[in-house]
Amino acid sequence: KVKFARNSETGEAVAIKILDKDKVLKHKMAEQIKREIATMKLIRHPHVVQLYEVLASKTKIFIVLEFVTG
């Protein structure tokens, strides 16, 4: 799922991609998610969505991304 959020300090709009850890492991996508995060950390380009932060809880992974309309 992807949710819309707003940075409480700056007011900047962001998108939060929420992944369920159980589903990631069940579908054997752990390596794919790790690769996606590692790649997005390296890339800084105006035509690619920017990764701001990655957070995790016991059951979920939260990936904070640049919000892009359209």
C-alpha cells in the first residue's frame, strides 16, 4: 500500500510505501526489496522518485518517498 503523508516539520508532501514483512517473506521478495532500497539510495535524478527514509517495525516496512502527482 502507498499512503499520502505530510512532513510535520516542513509541511512537505511525501508518499509512504508500506510493506507487510510476512507477505514479503512469504512471496520470497526480501532480496528484491533490499535491492530496491539500495538502488534508490544511490540514485539522485530529477526523473526518478527520491527515497527519503526507510523505517521498520516488527511487522511492517515503511519506505518514505518523494510524492509525485500523476
